[in-house]
Amino acid sequence: MTIGDLLDHGAVTLRVSAKDKRQVLGVIADFAGRVLGIDSDIALDGLVEREAAGSTGVGQGVALPHARVPGLDRVRAVFVRLETPVAFDALDDKPVDLFLALFAPPEANTQHLRALARVSRMLRQPELREQLRQARSADAVHVLLARETATPTAA
């Protein structure tokens, strides 16, 4: 499984504005609803429920929100980049601007965990995070994320 398998070309959006954690989760759920064809209210409920269990802000301005959503046949992803980072209760207490959200069918336990591990390893790379912040288009971000999966990443 690669990030390119999870992230469709149209599943990247940049220059997004949100004022707080709840609003960015709503933006992610709405975007996922449009591009993945899932119910955005169910997606939002899943994201909020997961955040209540503990923040998915992994540090260095990155969060990996995720939820199980009926209607999917496999794990899917959306990428959202905020114009201005928001407080997200991240592990390092730094605000977050890069969100790679995963949505999985309710029964996809192993695939969901593998996908989370994969994106977490990938987004630990400082050079990639900087490139994602500097990319000028959604296509450029998609290429960066898909390309990164073609090269081995250190655990």
C-alpha cells in the first residue's frame, strides 16, 4: 500500500482557512464528503470521536485525523493545508497546518493501522514537510506524497 493508493488526485486542497480544531475537522469532513463520496456528517462525527480519545496532532505542524466510515471499500485519504496553523493539542503543543486525514471502512482494521503507520513515517521527514508547505498547487502536493512512497522511509 502506498500513499498514492490512498490519495486520489482530487483529494488535495490548499489555502484553507479555519480558526480552530473543530472548524478544521469540519472542513476535512466536508472535503472528504465531496471527494470520497461519503456522508460528511458521519465523517465529522468519527473525526470528533477519535479526537476526543486523544489528539491526532503528531507534532511539527502535522496531524493525522482518522475515522471509520461506512460506504468505503478501502482506506482513503484527503490532504488539507491551512493558510494559518491552528492549535490542535499536538504532542509538541505546536499549531498544525498539514492534515493528512484517513477514512477507513469499519472492518478495515489491519489496512487502517498500516496506512496510519505509513503516513506517520512519511510525514516525519523534515524535508517533505517543508516541500508540502512550499508547494504551489494541489497537483504538486499530490506528486510529492505519491513520490515519497516510491522511496524507502526510515522507521
